[in-house]
Amino acid sequence: MSHGHHHHGHDHTHDHEHGHGRLGDNEAAEARDLSIPDGELPPDQLTRRRMFRRAGLLGAGLTAVGVLGTQGQAAATTRDEGRGREPRDGYQWLAGDHHIHTQYSSDGIYRVIDQVRHGNAYGLGWMVITDHGSTTHAKIGVDKVNPDIVAARAAVKDTLVFQGLEWNIPAAEHGTVFVAPGRGEVETLKEFENSFDGSVKGASSNTPQNEALAIAGLNFLAEAVRKRRVPDALFFANHPSRKGLDSPHEIRGWRDTAPSIAVGMEGAPGHQAAGIPKPNGPGGGRGFYDSNPGADSFPGYPAESYKTFGGFDWMTATVGGLWDSLLAEGKPWWITANSDSHSVHGDTSERGPGSDFNANGRYEDPVYKGVANFGSGDFWPGYYSRTHVGAQNFSYGAVMDGLRAGRIWVDHGGLISGLVVRARPTGTGQRGVTLGDTLQVRKGARVELAIEITLAGRPNWVQVVPTLARVDVIQGDVTGPVSDKDAFTTPNTKVVQSYEVNKSTGTVTFTYRLDAIDRPVYVRLRGTDGKRSAPGLLGAAVDPHGPQIDVYGDADPWNDLWFYSNPIWILPR
């Protein structure tokens, strides 16, 4: 029964050069990766896993036979928050946000507790505080924010609060780096930021030396986990197309260097209110995607890549585009959706008087001026953008394991309430595998994708009940590693099926039947409220009704809602 349950980072033969030869970081990750059954670990890793278990590093309940035995069937948890956290498909689906700023960012306002209470009120089960890497933050901010995070964990017990930072990736854009709570969280983040932040090190420009510094930073994180300075660490690339700085070869380099640390990117950036027309909004680019190519931008990207499409980044929104070119290599790279919350649209607070950020590493606590700020482009965490993670239980380790495994779907504006996707051999009664996972079948076997969507059924935070109009199945061939590391298209990925929903409450189910499996493929899902669509950038034959490019200064985020899932791979043996 073990096939299909362990994720493809260990299935694809061409991954193994990263997993076993020159890098030790993957070995600890394999021992911790509970999607790999005990029986499939080499003896030294099994010993290591037993040691982790005895030390309590694998989280409560994870030794239950239901989790480590049969195909991914997690032990049902008793912790039902009743806020979208009830077990579904054997997992607790916890909504979260890994990109949030506070008064410890040079462009922030809010206290940690303000962001955490709002995120909790808007249904988030986990959050990451990611203040900007900077000289001031590296010197004092990373230390000073920690007691506030620890206090927020104690005050708001049903939301997990991670400490991280927004890394100025050398030679590239920003990224979230965060660690699991533990004795070494501050010391490790501080050393990382002082040693590898592009702003702190003066290493922003697009040079081979700076690209190498980014790789060294990821190796530092992998080593910190391997040496157990921190229980775990993850990296996601943030708003990757905004300035054209994240070249395809850099993204591939991050992922290939540290596949247990560098696991994905924001499929949709924050700042989703930024396109609301004046005077009710900033009247800018949705996501503040309003740049033009600069000296450090990757010259191959088209002009459209600097805009969002239905609120999503061009890399994700283009069927057959950059994200698909990564998935077609058969290696994991996941998408998320976040608030990037700095200053909230319509909020009435401002920075506290007498603030001296450079001296204190923070602004004074916010004060309420009573005048709504409609020039801000952000929403509170959980208010609009949500990253839903299938976790084995309610714990820091389980959320990070779910993120690493790709058990993730994302949505805007509460478009849907729940998503369960299973790929399974047709007619066998097997349970199959879920998002981020790999189904292995004999060559020629027939496979079906079973989709169950719980519709919105209740108002979102602007008091509208969203209606899902259409669901698209996107399928691509897995063709293996590319020779050109700067490739950002793949020829054999397209929308293969669309379903009209024609229902506004309750649950809808669809079954997509794949042809007999004679080659490795992957499938992923996308859905929309149907209000704005256009043929995709690679043509109507590839994507007949994709998201439309967002109009600068006139992009109402509430009338253009989408959800996306991460992929499932299907491999013939």
C-alpha cells in the first residue's frame, strides 16, 4: 500500500542526485517526512526517525498506526475548531498566511498581536510574522519581535504563530524564511539574516556571486535543521514576477539545492486591494504589480509578466507557463496565497507618535486617528487570501510537513469552503492520493480524479456569498529535467476539462477520467466565479477561459475570485 503515499520528491529517480549524494539535509527531512512509510526508509533513517519520535520531535499522535501505516489515512483528530478546521479527507485543513508585517518592518504599522488577533478572527489556523530583512532588523528587530510573538502564541492559542522574516534574496526578489518554534529560532534567524540578506550584505544586484550567496543561505538553513539548531525551516519566494528579478534558473537553483527547504512561491501576491479605483482605493496595480523591467530583471520575460491575472502572478496564472514548466520536470514546487499585510485598506490607525525606527528597531504602537485610509492596498490576514494546508494535526510541525508535502490549495474572497481531490485507479475502490502526492499505477491502467468541492454557502468578509461558476482541470506531461534552466514554458500542458457548477450551496462532485496511463503526467485544478476571463497567454487551445490581465487602477478584487490547487502526479511503473 505504500506506493502513492510517499511524495514524489522521493519517487522520481532524477530527484535522487539531490537527495542522497552531496546533501545531508534531505536525509533528516526523509526521517521526518511522515508521508514516507517506515518500511521505505533505509535503516539509518529508520533509526533516526525512532530517535525523533522518542524525543517528541514528530508531534503528538503521529505514531498512531493510521498515520504511518495505510495510505495516508490520518488518525481523526478530536480538535475541531468549527472554523473550517474539521477533519476532511483525513486531514485538518488549516487556512494560513506566511507573509505578514508588523511595526518591526520599516514600512509597517501594527503590533504582532493586532495581526494575530485579526488573522484568528478571520479564520486562520497558522500565520508567519515576516518583517523585512534590513540592517536595523538584523541588528535588533529579530530579537525584539520574538517576545511579542511568544506573547501572541500564549494569548491566541488556536492560531499557530511562526517567527520568520522577509528575506531580501541576493540577486533576486523577496522571500519568506521561517522556522519551527524552538530554542534556536531567534539565534538561527539572526545569523541567517546577518550572513545572507541581500540588503544587509549589499548583494542585491544580479551577479553570479550574489546568486551563489542565495544558494549558500539555503544550505545554511538546511544545515541548521540537520544539526537540530531548529526543528524545521522553510522558504517560499514572494511576489516572484513583480519586478522580473526571479529568473527561471534561480528558481530551479533554489529548489534543486535545498528541496526540503525551498518548496514554493506565492501563486498570488498580497496587496490585493491595491487595484481598487480611486477615491475608494489606491488606484494602482493589483498586488502592487506596477513595475517595468530594470537592470536586474530577467530579460526573457514578456511585458505581461509584470501584471497580475485575476490577482494571480503570471508564473502561476499562465497555463503552460513557468510554474507548469517546473511541474513538468517532475519536481515539487508549490503555490501559496498571502496578504503581505502592511497597512490595511480602510483602517483608521497610524504609527505611534515619536517613532524612531532606526534607533529602536520598531515604530511606536499604532494610534487611532479616526480617518479611514483608502490609499492602503492591503487586507488583514485571512480576510481575502487564504492558503489551506492539510495537516495531520494542529501543530507547528504538522503545518510545515503539510506545506512541504504540497497538501495545499489557495483561494481568494472565500470562493469555496472546502476542496478534496483524489487521484485513484478507476474501479478498484482504492482511496488514492491527494494534493502534492504521487500515484503509481501499472502502465496502461485507467485513473480517475475525484473532485469534491464544498461551495461557499455563507457570506465572505464583504458580506457577499461567492458563487463558483466553473472548475478547470489542467493536465501536463512530465518530461523530466530541462536542458535550458531558463525555460519558462512547457508544450504539453493545457486545460483538458471544464465543469460548469450550476449550483450555489452544498457540495458538488466531479470525476475526471484520464486516458490509460502510458507516460508520467500531473493534474491540477483551478476554479473561478466566472466574472472575468480571457484566453490564456499561450492561446485558446491551451487555455480557452483563463484569468484576464488585471487593469491598472481598476481591479475590484471581490468581483474576480479564483481558487487553485497544487498538483498530483501519476506515474506508470
